[in-house]
Amino acid sequence: MKQTTVAPAQGKLGILVVGCGAVSTTFMTGVLMARKGLAKPVGSMTQYDKMRVGRGADAKYLHYADIVPLAKLDDIVFGCWDVYPQNAYQAAMYAEVLKEKDINPVREELEQIVPMPAAFDKNYAKRLDGDNVKASLTRWEMVEALRKDIRDFKAQKGCERVVVLWAASTEIYVPINEQVHYQLADLENAMKADDREHIAPSMCYAYAALSEGAPFIMGAPNTTVDIPAMWQLAEKTKMPIAGKDFKTGQTLVKSGFAPIIGTRCLGLSGWFSTNILGNRDGLVLDEPANFRTKEVSKLSTLETILKPDVQPDLYGHGNDEDTQYYHKVRINYYPPRNDNKEGWDNIDIFGWMGYPMQIKINFLCRDSILAAPLCLDLCLLSDLAARAGRFGIQRFLSFFLKSPMHDYTQGEEAVNNLYQQYTMLKNAIREMGGYEPDEEID
């Protein structure tokens, strides 16, 4: 390993997960099984990917942990919050993602992960009805209670560092309000005034985490850290933030396939995406106000890859205004599928002399199986970023997220092209490892 300025990953890393549902328990169970040698963390970049460092005769292909000091799986300690009181073993069995034979070997460890009462507001997720909640708290009291939870967990478990990961349900859409969300002081005043319209419970988790020196990762499409006030808090506390929305199934396909159309200079008339899924996520998203949050996240991917203003002949047609291809996203709650989501894409393209063609992609994926390795990678890389002194928006983590954070107040556009995102990821790891970040993003 080259000389690096990143602080070593000493001691235990606490991972506090908001939500103890399908994604969280699949993540926890997989990590516990992998460190016993009973399962393999397939899909995790930090555990499997090799990247080049150095050029020419000096080029080597190394695992991330051979380039930068990553926390080891053996050093991870899990905790969580949830509106339902069931421990992680009970929740994993209830979720029915993993088979009993893949849960039982770590049953004792999972049973010890008992959710702390959640900071919850039913108005933000009307379909959830748990009673393991911090009752009758103002938004600021939520923040204080969550900060205490983080401190107590850290002390009880003897953790050197903590990362907080949101793997709970999608909240209703909170439009960004300049009077509340642009300045940290305004955000704090709104919390203290118990402004429940503009302050989502997830914002209380993010504020508490950053204030306690813990990186925060938003795994749902909520308007949580995607606001200037939170960026200011992350700068003030010198903590990394990342989000939003784990890039698991359909958007992973979209961010990887759209560049094929763009690179080949083919035209796009329309892209229709629909999903069917069961589980708690599907139930929550069946509520229109919650679906709106997800829709904004899923729609944003394509528009930054195939741009009508750059290639009007190819992408300037399709909808009523004749200004852009038609892009539609649908999610349908379908209980029989449970966690086995189906993403179906119909893509209408055109080629030479405008002749139409079609592409159909049918991805029968397992949502939590795709999300679990992302949770691991985001936690390990956010912890790495904190030890490297990187704070604020972590653009290099865009690879893992549907809606990469970007400073829209300065007209910055998110990078959604999967291959460009991968270059950003590799360059950041090279840099933190003391190597030259030597790949260009065109």
C-alpha cells in the first residue's frame, strides 16, 4: 500500500440502520454470514472489484482494501431503529427474502439486534402502523433523542466510529422550500418550531447523525440531505453525506443502457418503465404522495444522459411539445411478488433515416439482494471518506445511487451515466490511496 493520509480503520465500526425491514435484515444477515465464511458478499464492489492503480509498467490491479484502509467485516457492529419492535431475526424471517437455512446460523447475533424506538410521523408514511416509536416529540426533541441513541449505542458497543444508513420506507414528497431548507439556521429554527410540514423525520436522523460525527447515507428518495442547509451542516461537522435512493434494479439498467443508445448516436422516442413489487416498500409506494418522491428520483436518471439540447435530432422528439422523448415511470404494488421485483422497460428508438426499432428489458430482480451489497459499500466508503477528511456531498458515491446529490443551486447537473460514475469512484479511491486519479470523465 502506498503512503496515504487516510486515518487507519482502527476499532469497531457501528452501522446504525434506520429501518429493520427486508433490505436491512438481508444486509445484516449477509455480513454476519460472510464473516463466518458461510456466504459470499456477491455484488459488493468493496469486497470483489479490482481496479488499476499506476500506469504503464507500474500498473497494478488491486482490491479496494489493498489501496485504501477499509474497515473489515469482522469490525462491524449493527444497531437499528424501527417502528416495529421485532428483533432482526424475527424481521428477517418475516421479510421472507432469505431462506431459513441462510438465517439460522447467525440467529443468535440477529436476535441481539433489537430496534430502538423510531422517530416517526405517520403523516409521512400512512401505510405503516407500528407502535415502537418515540411518542409525542417535537422535531427538535426527535433530534435530541436520536443523538442520545447514537451516543449510547457507541458507548455500549465500544465503537470507535458510527455510520448511519437510511434503509427505511420512502416518505411523502417534501418540496424544497428556500425559507426553510436553504440555510442551516432556518432549518434549525423550523425544527425547534416543530414545523412538521417542511421537516421530515428523516431530516432529524440526518441532523442527529452529522451532529454526532457520523456520516449519513440516504437510501430512499426522500428530500433529506438533498438540501443546502444539510450541506452546510456536513461542512460544519466535517462529515460526508451521500444519497439518495439505492440504485438496485431498473435504474441500474437504465444508467447502464442509456449510454449505449447515446454512444451509438441512435434516437429515442420514448422510454416506458414499470415495476411490480410486494413487500413493505411496495405497500408504502402505493400511496400517491410517497410514489411522487420515488418518481422524481427515477425520472431524473435519463434526462442527464440523453440530452435534447445537445442532440436535438436524436432526443428532441417524442412528447406533445416535441421538445424531448417521452419518459414514463410506474410502480405497482403487487403483494404476491413480495421482495421479488419485476422491472419492465419498453424502449422505442429510431435509427438510420428515422426508422423505428424497439428494445424490451425484463429484469426479474430481488430488490434486497441487490440493495444489501450497496448498503455495505456505501457504509464502508462513507467511513473511509470521513477518515480521509472528505466532507459534504460525496459525488464519488454516485455509482450506488439513483439520484446522486449535486449542487442544483449553482446549476450543477448530476452525473447519471454509470460508466462516468465508475470513473469518479475509481479516481476517488486512487486519490485516497495516494495514487494519481488518472482517468478522465468526458
